[in-house]
Amino acid sequence: MTETTRPVLDIRNLRVEYPLANGDTLVAVKDIDLTIRPGEIHALVGESGAGKTTVGNALMGLLQAPGKIAAGSIVIAGKEINLRTGRTEGIVPGRDVGAIFQDPMTSLNPLFTVESQLCEGMLTHLKLSSREAKARALELMKAVGIPEPERRLGSYPHQLSGGQRQRVVIATALACNPQLIVADEPTTALDVSVQAQILKLIRDLADQRGVGVLLVTHNMGVVAEIADRVTIMQNGAVVESGPTREVLTAPKAPYARTLIAAVPPIDTRLDRLPVPSEETQVTLDARATVRRKSAKSETGSRDEVVLSVRDLAVEYGGRGLLRKTLVFKAVKGVSFDVRRGEIFGLVGESGCGKTTVANTIAGLVTQSAGSIDFEGTALGGRREKSIRQSLQMVFQDPYSALNPRLRINAAIAEPILFYKLASNADEARQDAKTLLEAVGLPADAGARFAHAFSGGQRQRIAIARALGPRPSLLICDEPTSALDVSVQAQLLNLLKDLRDLAGLSMLFISHDLAVIRQMCDRVAVMKAGEIVELADTETLFTAPKHEYTRELLRLAPSVERIMGRELASA
Amino acid sequence: MATQSLMRRLPPVSVVIASLVLVVMLVLVIFAPMIAPMDPRDVASYSLMDMEIPPVFMEGGDSRFLLGTDNQGRDLVSVILFGLRISVVIGLGAVVFAAVLGVVLGLVAGFFGGVVDSIVMRIADIFVSFPTILVALLISGIARAQLSAETMLAWAPLVLIFSIAINEWVQYARTVRASTMVEIARDYVRAAKVIGLPSTRIMGRHILPNIMSSVMVIATINLAGAILTEATLSFLGAGMPPTYPSLGTLIRIGNQFLFSGLWWIAVMPATVLVILVLAVNVIGDYLRDHFNPKLMAR
């Protein structure tokens, strides 16, 4: 086997360009080199817009017009890609290069059974008979570890869970014995426990079948978990490349160092995440003003309970008039307290009911049983104006959280005026300006519309808007999960500063244990609508009691757990 | 290069022409009393002596009457200008009435959902299950029976606007309801709710501006439909009376002489009607593609 040493993928000086409408050219990928040997997993990391997905698309011939490979060469299994067509003679995507995409919910066609999707490639590329194809499909289903493979072959995608679907996608990618697999964020849409299984599966495939894997991801934990080599990209260019351990523990390039330092560690709590601070005198002055104005919320003592949730239950459906409809119990009897000035964390996998709890407290959903006590008032369907004012929320998706037709100033000033916290529009605009400065944005940002801002900036605006009514409890529902790590780190620092500033209590919801560890004083772990463990953050992370908590902690991919503590001390 | 990107943003030629046609027609409509050679509502200004004169380009034409005269000796240019005016006013009126009614009901139905939604949308279903023309004939018939001839004359345009709008609002309500349901699931609306803003304010200030583009598109396309419906009703005799003729009334009058060689009395106003509706439709289609790029061919 002389072929084993020949790289399955060899990229030299690859340059991908997109001509823009105004005649300029956007260089999405700038002269990168990348080599993958059989059985090697090569991770491509970077923040959004770094060009990592474009590399994957370029080598699969999936570049969207008008994007084109402008220069360089891509050699897949010894065969060179034709730059003009973007395709390689003798290399068929799907046969020689397998693809695993991010979202298992949309990468399978909902109208066909698993079997027909698995066999499709084999029938066209390998010219197998349908009997042979079916036998091989069964074999693949077993290889990717789907329970009851015979029965699952006849299933439609909607009958499978997210993890099972991603396994089917992997099986499809493997169907024609590819030498190279491009996995673009293969586990981003999955829960940690499923993620761990899928990552192990990909690692095994590389080891046992000698498949080369190009793993595109933004998650350093995933890189540490399975990658042999890693390439860090920024603005289309390679910043650093090398063996995973070397790059992650002793990054040389300044950007690589910042990027790795911004990843919140799961095993230690840092006072602040080590990212460049954007704090200026303007920011500090603005925060002092905000503190002076919101003085009323600092009256209570530190241990006073602000929010008390008892046996909260929420059901969806079941409101059919004529016939009984299926009732889904999203939350089944949850109890916890949030004390003044505390950040209380709710953590759990998707579907565990943590967002429903937040929505119920915020008044977006009505509980079916149990009580919510907020500053001594029981919250039900209708709420006093003063209650609504002291309870504000920051949402997950910064791209839909701001009204696209409102200027930022108007959006922030609206609640201030509504609660009569300013006597006139001018004063409210001044307050909006101060709030913008307090969250680290320039005061003139207020004159623009939401689309002029990046995700991180929008989330800052959303925080400024939520602070306008001078709340005593801020609900943060996955406030950073849509953001890049360095932006996430800045926002987490900001939220901590604001808590200290106004004696604000926070209910912080996240699926990311590392983020929870950095942010929260106490944590409740939720599973299937119930709290399985509630403890001080340090206690929970160092001595978890419940089996489920232990499992979550064990499975969370973490750079420092795998690499030891030799990380560049930040 | 800059000119090239500017070119790309310009609408196609057909839309430019349609817009010009529409602008010219609107100017003519607004300044009709100043432009028209005579006032067709003033009986003293025309004479039966001039009846049935063909257009100037035909043998026997009279330079005073560019497009000829009708059976009462009225100048067709003047009659058409005033008729166009009535058609446009009724069309616009019906669209505005229907849009306001439909947007409000659609917003409320989409925002509150549940029982409110069911009630509003079932009412809409009932309304839409009657043919527009039938309802309009019915309403104008009732109005005609109840009101004296004098009052009917003054009220005819309002009755027409009402009869047309009463069916058309359903389309707005349905579209607005669907768009509202999309918007209320977005975080900025949820944020407005958590901030504690009252429902009316969330609907008016946050949701409405974000769904207006689809309303504008329907309104433009509906304008053409409303003008046509008005013309149909007037043609059937249930619309504007011959003393205050709209384009439809003119076509009805002309229709009686169509086969006696006096074709211009019907064809001239009909041509204007076709041009008007075509121009509005071209613009409406363009707006629809413009605001909903998914419909465009790739």
C-alpha cells in the first residue's frame, strides 16, 4: 500500500474570490496551504467570516456563484481539481469526498426513507444492485451505531432523533468509501452527550478506515477532543497551523493566543475572561451615571430573595375545544430562588425546559401550576406595570432581537419613556446615549438602524435596552450562544460588570457548562423538565452529586481537560 | 463601475414606462377641470347639434373634438378625463378602505390568536365566499331602493367604494395575519412584550412597520382590480349614473352604439381603462418581486 502515505488532500496557495456588486473583489480565502494524510483529522478553526467553510465548499465544488477559485491548487487523492469548473476529473463529490453538514434536521430529505437516501449514492456511483446496496446500507447503519438498524432503514428522517439523523448523514457520507470527509460543524446543533458519541464515531472512522477528515468548527473543545492537527484562520488567511497539542497549549501567533484565551475554561473560574477590554473613561463615566440613576435597586440586602419559584409546571397544547389534544409537559415542578445581586444559572440540554422557565418568569408563557414570587408579589397572567418594569430579558438571537425599522436610540428610549423614567424625549435620548456608552458602544451608534451592527454589538444594544427600565432582575436566555468566542468573552465580562454595577440579579440560561461556570454563583441542572441538582457553582463543578451532572461534565469537550493544565497561562 | 451598479438598481423599462403613464394620468385626473375643453356636468356647455361626431383623424371629424363626441354631443376627451377621475377616486377609496379594515383586523387576529383569530378569520371566510360583483350589485340595489334619486347621485361613489371594499379587505386581513404571526415569534416583539409595552403599541409601532411592504404590494395590485370592478358595476348599470359617468359608464353608453358605426364612444374610454389598469398591474408585479425576492427567477 503505497497510497497510505500519499495525502488524501493537498491544498496549495488556495485563493477564493467573490466579485462584489461595486466592482471590488472579496478575497474569502487568502493563499492557504493544507495537507491531510489518510486517517488524519485536520481541524479548521476560526470565527465567523474567517473563510473556513469556504475552504470546505471549494474542495467539494460547492462554491456558490459568483465565488470562484482564483488561484492555487487542490489535489484530492492525487487528482487535481480543475480551477475553471471547480471540479476534479475522476473525483465525484459523494463518492470520493463525503460531506457532513451542520444541521442534521435539514441535511436529509424529509420525503424519502433512510434506506433510499443511503442507497441513492451507492446505486449511482458504485453501480451496485439494489440488493447489494441494501446489504451495505445495513452494514453502514450498524457501523455508525444506530440501534435497530433494520427497522430504522425504513424510517423517515422525522422519526429519528437529531443524533440518529447525524449518524445517518455520516453513514451516507461513508456509503461510497470516500477517502476524504468534509465535516462542517458536524456537532454544533447537537447536545453534548450526542456530540461526544458523534465525535468518537468520526475518530474511529479515521483510525479504522484510514479516512482523512477535514473538520470545520469553531469549538476549541471539539478540536482538542479529536483533531490531530489544527489550522487557525482569520479573515481568510492561515494564522497558525500545527499539531493540535502544540497549537492549543502554546499558540505562537497573537491572534491564536487571543482566540484560545477567550474560550471559557470549564475547570477553573476566572474573575474576568482574558480578552482585550474595550473599557474607556467614557464607558466608566456612563456606568457611574447608570449606577447613580438605578440606586433604588440597591436598597435590599445581598441575601434577600428576589425571585422565588415554587413547583412551577408548564404544559403546552391540550386546549382543544372539541377533542382532547396531546399535552406536552415542558416543565414539571421546578423550584428555586434567586437572591439579590446573584447570577443564578439554569443549565441543561436542548428540550430540558430551561427556556420555558425563563419565558414563564418573563410573562411570555403562563404557568399551569405552581407559583412565581417576585419581590413579594405573586406573578400570574396579568402583571402590574411596576413588576414588568423590574423584570427584563435578553434574548438568544441578536439578529431578530431588534426591530429593523427602529433607530437604536428610539428602541432604547421607548421603555424609558414608557415607564416615565425621563420627563421628555430629549432626556430619554440622553439616557439612551449613556446606556450605549455603558455597554461599550459609541454614543453616536444610536442614530443608526440595527442592520449596521454585528451580532455582538446588537447583543450589547439589547442589553442596553433591557437596562433602560432599571430592572432588578435580568433574564438572559443563551445570550452568547450565537456569538463567536472572543465576542462571547467580551459580553460575559460586560454582564458581570453590569451586575456589580447595579446590584442586578440575573437568571442566566445556557447549555454551555463552561460559560455557566464563569458566570454563575449558583446553578440548577435541568433534565426533562425537572431540576436534578441545585448547588453553588464551585460545589457543582468540583463535587457533582447527581449522575446526570457528572455525565454532562464528563462529556463536555474541554481544551484544558484534554490538554492538561499546560495551557498558555493567560 | 459606479454607473453599472446604479443600472442594476433601476427597475426594468416596462416599469419605468408604466410609472410615467400613471404619473401623466394622475396629473390629468387632478387638473381635469383645467385641462378639459368643456365640463360634461354642465348641460349648458354642450349641444345636441354636435352629437356623434367622429374623432378628428376620421372623415367628418371636428378639430374642436379630438376624440369625437358621444350621443349627447359631449366632447369625449372631457368626458373621459372626468370619467377617469371618478374611476381613480373610487379605486383608491376602495383600496384605502379595504386596506385599513383588513390591516386592523388581520393585526388583531394574528396578534391575539386563539378565539379572536378564529372569529375574525371565519367572518373573513364568509365574506370572501360571496362573489364581489354579486355583493356590490346587492348593496347598490339596496341603496338605490332606499335613497332618493337626488341623494343617490351624491352617494353613488361612496356606495361603490363600500361595495368593492367589503370583499377586498379579506385579502389584506389574511396576509397581515400571516405576517403578524411570523413577526410575533421574533425576539424583538417578545422583547417589547417583556418590556411591558401595551398590545396596541406593539402592534402599531413594532409589527406594523415591518409588514407594511406586503400591504403596499397587495394595495397596488388591488387598485387595478378595484378600478376594474367599478367599471364592471358601472357597465352593468349599478355604478355611476350617466350624468356623472365613470369609465365603466362611458363604455356602457358606447356599447349601445358599437354596432351602428359609432365605435369610438365605447372604444376610447375602454382604451384608457386598459392602459390605466395595465400600468398599475405592471407596477404592482414589480413591487411584489421587489419586496419578495424569493418569487424572482434565479
